[in-house]
Amino acid sequence: MRATKSNWSYRDRRSMKHVLDNVHGYIYLEPLFLQFIDTEQFQRLRDLKQLGLTHMVYPGAAHSRFEHSLGVYWLAGEAVNKINFYQGQELGIEEFDRNTVKLAGLLHDIGHGPFSHMFEREFLPRVVDGCKWSHEDMSVKMIDYIVDKHYIDIDSAIVKTAKEMILASSGHGPQKSMTEKRFLYDIVANGRTEIDVDKFDYIVRDSRACGIGSGFQFERLMETMRVMDDEICYRANDYLTLHKLFATRADLHRTVYTHPKVKAIELMVVDALCYANAELKIAASVQEPSEFWKLDDSILKKIETSDSDSLKEARNLIQRIRKRDLYQYCNQFSVPKDKLENFKDITPQDIICSQKSGGVTLKEEDVAVSTVKIDLTHGRMNPLERINFFKDYDSSEKFLISDDRISHLLPRFFQDRIVRVYAKKPELVEAVAEAFENYQVQTYGCKAQVHATPDKKKARKQLEYQNQNDRQ
């Protein structure tokens, strides 16, 4: 039986545990949720870095998905508490609602693979044809597995609804079981406006870990949000705060998540995992939660310390990363705006086919290409055009706002696609850079890159390679 609204605000602290989080302060963990936290499957999140391999460029970015999951759990509860405080009687919020939202926040990343999104977006498509695997789908499977394996005593309706909330923005979810209180699905993973507590937590947490200042303050939005017509809306004078949310996220993608050296390391790790896949059966483990939970970031150490001959190529790549002998960034360009709509990913084959006759003949395995998409969450559209606002708390009308009514300094375009090319061997930097320039001229009629690859970089890499050969 669902708890009534009258008693759900009371909490006995004697039954709780609390932890001190470096972003949110003290977080209280209630017995219902400790049943999940105190399992080996949830504790696995300690061994998954939130930002994957970013710590190899930003040393402070070593925080885990465990911390982030506790943060989202806490903010999800705080969001429901705020709404209940101001509108609980009007909306009929119950303890059932609070528990489902908090459980969704706690477990939304339980199905993540190693190395953040790289695992599902770059590794799995390389080794599994037609791969449609997603960490959201695996999170749902993991929840069922944990409940069954650990005999967790929980209302099955809470579990069912929490799983739907996790899938709410992924496009994989089933039809919602709730015909009312749709706004609850927008708290953890918001498919309507992309404003959710998941972003609130990771934007602040990641910025702090990387030493990057952030002017975005989610507390303002948490305090002033309001449910209207079953949708979370915001005050009109918070328009620029919401813009800062999206802009800060885009800036993190540009300067941290897709940093050229971070992408170089990711490309090398993807290659290493592909070499090791047959021996370690990495991709096979993603189908069953009973095997998947054993997979975490430590797989690199497993490869690196193995004596198996079949892992030699993978091991060599990881040792190159340790020695900072990375794939060499040659250059990049931003895809012209008028070419974005029909843009197709550029492949190493495209680059080597653009090579003119010269001293070095490039092969496909000599080149790596990384295409980075950075937007404000809504592709080439303005995400703020999907958000409903209200004038003040006396008004009952919600409305959309066009950005030209707020400021003429806001952007008029909302997406970048950046194409980067890397040489896998240092002595090939010059040849790859020239082929990349030729590709741009053939495709766009001009060089889209900002400047040429520095001559001293080409020469330095060749010299390093020659010195290395001399020492051998």
C-alpha cells in the first residue's frame, strides 16, 4: 500500500547513514536505498571513473560514478521535496513518488560500462555489427538482477516506475505507466527539455574536479521551478540561467570531455580493447548482468599485466599510453554550417585516398579520425525554445520565449562538428597532415582548418622516432 502524503516528510535519522559529499555536503542514505548501495553491483561504480580517461589529461578528474550516483540520488530527492513544499497539496505528491524518483536517480548509471560513453559509442560498434546496446537498457537489467540476487524487499511498482524514469529520455522506454504526474519523469532524465538533476550534478562536479570555474547555479532553478499542466516550468527571468546550463555543458565538452589529447588516448584504448576482445570476451559480457557487473576500468591493468601472446598488441598500446607515446594530433577543422545537414562521418580511408604522390604511402591503419559533436543538447536547434516559462507565482499562464526578446548577444547557431585527424606513428605526422589538407580542398574547395600543422611539430616527431631507432 502506498504511503500517504501526511507522513512521508518524517524521517528517523537513527535508521539512516550519512556521507559527506564534496559538492552537496551531507547526503543521507535511507534504508530502502542502502539495500541497493550495499551490493557489489552498485559498489562497482567506485571502479568506473565518471569522466573515463579524462584524468590522464586533467589529473583531478578521477571522481567515480559512485559519487555522481549518490549526488543525483540526493538532488532527485531535494527536487521532489521542493515541489512538495510549494505544491504538494495541489499535485497530490506521495511518498511513492519520492521513492521512485530517488531510486531512479541512484541507479540511473548502474549499467554504465568502462571509460564513460566511449565504451558504448566507440568500442562496441567496432566489434558488434548493428550494435544497439545502451547503458540505460543495461541499467534496467541490472536493477532486476540486483533485486532478484539480493532478495531486496521493495514494492515492485516502485521498481517498475523507477526503470521507466531511467529510460524516459533515451527513446528506449516503454509506454509510461503513469497517466498523471508526468513531471516526475522529468526530474532525473528529462526527455522534454533536457533540464534534469543528472546535469545539475555532473556539471558542477566535473567543473570542480577539473579546476574549471563554473558560474552555473542549479540551486536557483531548484528553488524557483514550478509544475504547470504536468510540466516543470521556470520563471521568465531565469532564462539566462538556463542558457548558462546548456552553455556550460557545451564548454565542458569542448575543453574537457573532447580535449584533443583525451580523444587521442580514447582512440588508443578503443584499439587496445578491440585487439583484446577475442581473448577476454569483453563484448560478450554486455548481454548478461551476471557477467557485465564484473567489467570496469581495471580491464586496462588486466591487459597490461598479462603475459598472453594474444594480448601483445593491446598491451603495447597501453604501454605507449603510459609512456605518453600517443597517437599524434595532426590538425582539425570545424564543418562549415551549410554542410552540417548532410554531413557524413569522415573515415581514415577518406584521408588516405586524398594523399598525393610522395615519399610515404599511407595505409588505413596509419590514420585515426575523431568526429566530435558539440551542441546545446538539441542538435542544431535552440533547446530553450522547448522550455515553458511563467511570469510570476500569481500567474497561471505558461509560455515560450524566443531568445531575441532576451538578448541579442546569444548565439544564432547551436552545434559544432569538429573533425580531428591523428597519425598513429610519429614519423607519419607530416604525410597525414598533408593528406588531411588535400581532403579539405577536395571536399570544400578550401582549407577549412585554422592553420597548418606546425613544421616544428612534424620535424620533432620525426626526430624523436629517429632517436628511438638509433637507441634500439
